Amino acid sequence: MMSSAERERRLAAARYARATMALEGITQSPTVMVQIERFVAGELSIEQVIASVRKTTACQPTEMTKKKQ
């Protein structure tokens, strides 16, 4: 089971991601929202969410994000 501190960390990360996307004018699909909710609940890792989003949106990593991985 995930600790409350980990859940709060994941929730804060999800909120930050949503806010960043909104500022960039990106609308989250219902599928992405479900994936993020599953991440917050501890059902998925962030890597699984990113892979799923890339797969469903045909979004590929940029050179900058490749360097971070």
C-alpha cells in the first residue's frame, strides 16, 4: 500500500502537469485523465503513464526529453 506522503506527492505532480498543460493550451483527453488518476492511486508508475500517453497521442520524445531519460 502506498503511504499518504507518496499519494500527496503524486497528486501534487498530477496537478502540476494539468496546470502546465492548460497554460500551454493542451486539452487532456478523458483517456489521459484516467491514466493520471490511476497514477495518483498507485496503480501505474509515471513511466507507464508517459508510455501510454505517447502511444495514444502519437507523441514522441524530443531530444531534450531523451536526454533526461
